[in-house]
Amino acid sequence: MTDAQKFGHSTARRSVLPLTKEDITEGIGLVDQDDNISMDNSIQSTSLTSYAARQHRKSKSRRIHENFNSKFRIPRYFKRLFNIKSLDFETSVWDMINLILRPKQVYRSLYYQKETRNKWSRDDPSFVILLCGLLSVSAVGWSLVYARSFGKCIRLIFHMVVVDFLLAGFIIATFGWIISSKLLLDKNIKDGSSFSTDGFLRRIIPFNSPVEWAYCFDVHCNAYLLIWVLLYLIELVLLPVLRLHNYIATLLGNTLYFIALAYYFIISFYGYNTLPFLHKTEYILLFIPVLAFIWLILSLSNINLAAYMLKYYFS
């Protein structure tokens, strides 16, 4: 076999393997030293370029992944919904008792929470879970008196928990967040913050406000506890009197609603007044004289608000 045949056979046999410098130079003879150095540099440069490209792609993919996680990360508040052991029901029960007896004590403890967790809002959904449970129990009690069917009982639970408490709380907390950030925020804090005026939405919604939306929702939950006590529990007990068609029933029903709503604004005032960067929070208490005026008009007109709400829920 000639040298050319041997060279062809060797080349065909190793063509399936990756090419190296030896494969290129084998059988061709001696290669000039400068060409050899140039070939080494070319192979090394190609390897480095390929490695750099791979690292760049990995780095870019990692940045996109981290960016996505930072923007769409599930808050710790919602993660604890699926971990029962992490829920602190004991503290929530303590908060509920003190909100009825000593509401200021609950908001004083927020200063310690701010120092330890660097946030004003709760990171534990146990208070909301307990309040939803209390509302559901009261809805079952109301359905036993009026609805007396399983389907109506489910609809009543949905209406009292989802519509009256959660949906209304979402709307009230959003309005409280915007109004407190735009009108009640201290001017020095507001001027020193990074409020953006680009776009219509950013001019309305205070994205960079120190007031937390979650804290505004906590204030609503705290205040709604007294509404549950007066309008979902005590009103149920007083139904035999409230259903009478006389002036005493009208006066009692309207007074019950007046106290519940007035207490809602008092607890809300305590909540917003706790934040050190808000001022003129006493404006929240201006709703109470308005409620007193409405109570007076309804009582003098012999319009029973409690009877009207019963027709609204069970007609």
C-alpha cells in the first residue's frame, strides 16, 4: 500500500472524531513555526470565544430568572396560608380581645413589630382566617333563622365573607392608601420621597409611598371585628325585638348600626394615627358627626335600618 493510500485510509478512519491540530498537519509534512503558532492562537481564540459566549448566555438566563422571581415572588403572607404550623392564632386571638377592650394597646405593639420586621403590616394571615371563620359561623346562624336551605346558606356565607368583608375591604383599603398617601402624608416625607409623575396612573396611585397597602387592609380588618360583634352577632340575638314594627325597634336598630359604623371609624383613626409620618388623621373622625346626623334623620322618620338590611339579605 502506497503512502497516499495509507494517508487516505487513516483520514477516512478518523473523520468521525473531532479534528485537532495533529489531524490537520498529519501527512502534510513539516509546518512552518509561524504557521504553527498562528494555528495555536486560532484554536485557543475560538475556544475562548465559545466559552465566553456560553458564559454570557448562562449569565443572561440567570439574570432573567432572578428578575422574574423578584417581580413575581409570592409574598410570605400568602405562603403562610398553606403552612398551618406557621400561623400564629394565639396572637390573633389576643389582638381580637384587645381590639374590643383596649384597641390602643394593639397599635402600640406595632412599634415593636416595625423595629423587628421593618414593616407595619402583618405578615401572618391568621387574623383574617379567624375573622372569616367567625363571619361564616354567624352566616350559618342567620341562615338557620331566615334561609333554612343549604344553597341559601352557602350564598349567605359567600356574601358576608367575600363581598361584605374581603371585597369591601379591598376597596376601602385602596382608597385609604391613596388618600393617606396624597393628603395625610407629612410634606417633608413626601418631598423627600421618589414619587414619580410619569403617566396618569402614577400620578394617582402612590407606588413609592411609605404607607403600606397591606397595613391599610389590616386597619380595615381590625375595625371590621367590631362590626361583626354588633351587626352579625348581637343583632342576631336581638332579632325578636328588631322585627317588631314600633319606634323602639327602629331606635334600637338604628343605634346599633350607628355604634358599629362609628366604632369602625374610631379604630381606623387609631390605625392611621399610629403611623408617625401621617398628620391630620383626625379628619377620619369627621365621619362620625355625619353618621349621627343620618341616625337622627332615620330615627325621626321611623325608618328602621336594621329591618331594611334584613330585607336586602333575605328578600
